[in-house]
Amino acid sequence: MQDIQHFIFDLDGTITHPQPGIIGGYHYMFKKLGVEDKPDEELIPVIGPPLKYVLSHIFNFSPENVDLGFKYYREYYYEKGGMYEATIFDGMKDLFECLKQRKKMLHVATNKSYQVDKILEHFNVLQYFSSIEFYNEEKNVISKERMIENIIESENVTDKHSVVMIGDRKHDLLAAKNVGITAVGVLYGFGSKEELENCNPDHIVKNVAELRALLCP
């Protein structure tokens, strides 16, 4: 990893453990829509992909309920404090500090669509990141591939071997492979070992300590 200069981190399940706020957002959304609620064990596996994808392709909501569900979820998550119902994984801040001391560039690529900077600021790590790419339909930034490409373009990267994507779900790892950068999967998030291995990433780590040993030994 010595040749890597740009480190792109997913947020949910990679930097933070956001389960309480996200699950709370789903329960609030179901209640507001007047549809049958789902148990937590059915909701945990859908943490990670874009919300509208989950509502339309996994929950099979109508287009109208996709839009309403998106609105209600955001109401809970951003207006009622759900985004702060999370914790940062132990050791992440130390990892960021280590990378910055070595003059590395850190970035975030997340399927969250709003106030990512406030979440990072809440955990006192915003200062480590040079750029933040997030889900934005107006700018057609709706995939991790596009987010990675935007970072590569904005940073004038000419050698893709100098870029790595770190994430806990297949959307992160497949995007990295599709764009042609290094992919690192983390098993302490929401993706299973089978899900990550099926993506054939360059590395898989079990915990933050292993991630630190890999990225900043």
C-alpha cells in the first residue's frame, strides 16, 4: 500500500456503525406510510445500498411510496437526529491521523444523500477528508462508480494504482473493480464474508486493527 496516495472510505459500516439511526428511520417511515413494519433482522441486511434502490427493488414499493418513503426516512434521519444515533468504530480516527501524517489524501464516498459533513464533524473527523462524494440525483451521482470517478477527476489522478476504495458492501468493492482501482473489503460492517469474497477484492480485513496494519503499517 506504499504507492497508494488516495484513500476513499465508505461511511456506513466502514467509518461508523449507524445501525440504530438507520433502523429507526425505516420504522418511522413504515409507520408514516401506514404499511406493515419489518423486524430489525430484515432491515439490517439492507443497510448500505441507496435508499431508493432498497425501497423500489427490495421492498417493491410503488413509485409514489418510494418518493414518500424517501421523504419520511429523511425526516427522521436528518430532522429528528437519527444521523447522530451512531458510533465511530474504535481505531478509525487513529487510522486517519496515521494516514494524514504520511501526507496521504482521504476521501469519503457514501450513498447518504445529505449532511455527510455534519456527521463527520459530529465524530470530529471531518478535518481529515479532502473531499466528500455523496448520492445526488440532481448531479446524476447515483453510483459508487461515479463517486470514485469524480474523485479521480477532481484530484487529477493519472495512475489508478494510487487509489484504493475501502468498504463493507458489494456496491463499494464492485465499483472499485469496475473503475480499476484497488478494493479493500471490511468484515466488521454489514456485508457478509460471502458477499465480499464474491467481489474478488484485493484485500479483506476482519477488523479496524487489520485495516490499520494494511493501510498504515
